[in-house]
Amino acid sequence: MFDVDDAAAFAAQAREDGVSTLARAVVAMTAVTREVAGVPLRAVFPVHSRFEDHWHDSVGWFITNSVLESDVAEPHAAAAAVKEAVHLGAWPLADVLAPWGGMPVTPGMFAISWLDLRRLPVRIDSIGLDAQYVSAATDTDRVMLWFILDESGLHLRCRYPDTSEARDNVGGWLDLLVTRLQADARSSVRGRLQVADRTFRLERADRDDIAPIAALLFDDRFGSDRESVELERYEAAFSAVARDSSHYLGVLRDDADHIVGTMQLTVIPGLSRGGSTRLQIEGLRVAPGERSQGLGAAMIEWAHDFGRARGARLAQVTTDEARDRTRAFYARLGYEAAHVGLKRQI
């Protein structure tokens, strides 16, 4: 559902709201359930069951089933519902379920699981270890959701009965949930830049933004010699960038939704400097009417946060020697001309 960037944006909004990422997800599930069925979100909810110090170095699946009930799609209400579910985990499940008719029988239950792999004492390297989740094909009369948060983003797995009714109802609910969560990530405070008394939004570019980006690149001291008025090459390049998760092509929008800036960020892992990951900043442009107001500096600071979230320890930029003002701009932001960059056509 989320890549690293969207997961970071979603988490930033949760921090702004003063709740956990899980609570923000419960807000979305509550809202979608209200929209579809007009009832509160109610689900069996696995929670940790071992909190004493002597359990910390043990190995096992120490969980118990509790009950989550969220009635209001609001962050603090959802956080309170999660907190109550954790506390209920200390009680026998039969007692907890008694108000709802006791222990579930066929048809089965609706359950939601949330697992943050980043909090484990070991790193689950899905790329280096080729780690995979293995599931069996089986008959089921229950609906089970697994939210899994790791270094690559937020993932959702779901098991439900293979019937037309379940495909319509559960599938429709899931589609609305994913749409809601992704919209929440896109509208997060993380993409909001406050410059002077104005508010801008920095977000990932989509295909409709190609023409405005090309116009910004062209409207530059060297742009008329390097850039093209034909969009076909930009469209092909956009496709290549969009397919590679190591790249982030961003656009900056003003409060009228006009694109007034752009930049491309690339995360580069490497073995030099003790295996340091680098953040490469390219193609930073601000619209002529918006220059010299602090937008460029705000975009660079946002880029630094973007890199840190991906483990980058070094940010690097290149600029033409003839761009005296640009070099002075980066120097004010702490960049040093410590290396000589060389380029040639190939």
C-alpha cells in the first residue's frame, strides 16, 4: 500500500496528531466501515501478552486475542480504542466477548493484525535474505487482515472466503480502505512547506505533471540549450523514473495547485565511506516568480529529511561552474565544494 515515502508521510501525520501509526490506520478503517455499513469497526485484535523484563530476550509468538471496537473516525478516539484493546488482552477472551454473544462460531470472525517488523531485534532483509511470507490455500469462513510495516513500506495481506458475496463486500471494503490510506499519506503534513505566510505542498509527480516540469527545466539560464520542447523524451524518462523506487521526482504546488518547483532525489547505496548511502539532488528548479523567497531552501531541507528516512548520511549536488548564485545558495545551506565533478557526453 505504501512505499517508504508514503509510509514516512503517514507516520508524520500520526505524530502531528499525537497518536501512533496504528491509530491512524484504525481511523481509516473506522471511516470506511461507517461509510459501507453504517456501524462501528469491530474486530478480533491480536495483542502482545508478555511485557515483563524477563521475556525480552525470549523467542516466540507471545500474543493473545483481544477485541477492538472503534466508533469514531478521529485520531484520539481511535488511539483510545487501541489502548483499550491492549488492556483487554489481559482478560480471558470468553469474558471479553460475552457482550457480543460469547466465543465466535461459524461463520467465522473478522480479525486485524498489525506487525511492525522494524521493532524486532533482528532485521528482516526481504532483498538480501529473499524473505517471503508463505500462506496455504485453505477453506475459510473468516476474514483476516495482516498489516505489515517494514523498511520498504506498509503492506496488507488479506484472507477471506472465495465467494461472490465476500469478493464484493470484502473486496469493496479493501479498495476503499487502500484509497483512503493512500489519500491520507498524500495529504500528510510531511509534504507541507510553510514559507513566510504561504503554504506549499511537495508531492510525488505523476504523469500529468510532465509538461509543467519540462517547462520549469526549460525556463533556466542553460535550459534553452539543453532541454527540448518535445515531450516524448520526457514521458519516456518519467516512466523509467517512476518504475525505480530509488528515485523520487517531486513537484511543489502552491495554494492554487500550480506547480512552482520541482526536484529529483535519488538514493544511492554504496560501499565507500564505510558503506554510506548517499542522497543525490538533481534538477532543482523554482518558477521565476517564486525565486529568492526561501522556497529552494525549504525544498532542500525537505530533501534532507527524505534522505535520512532512507538511511542516507551524505547529500550531494552538482551544478555548473558558471552558476555563481546557485553555488552561493548551496554554500549557505552548508554544502562544501570538496570534490571536482567531471562529466562528458557518451
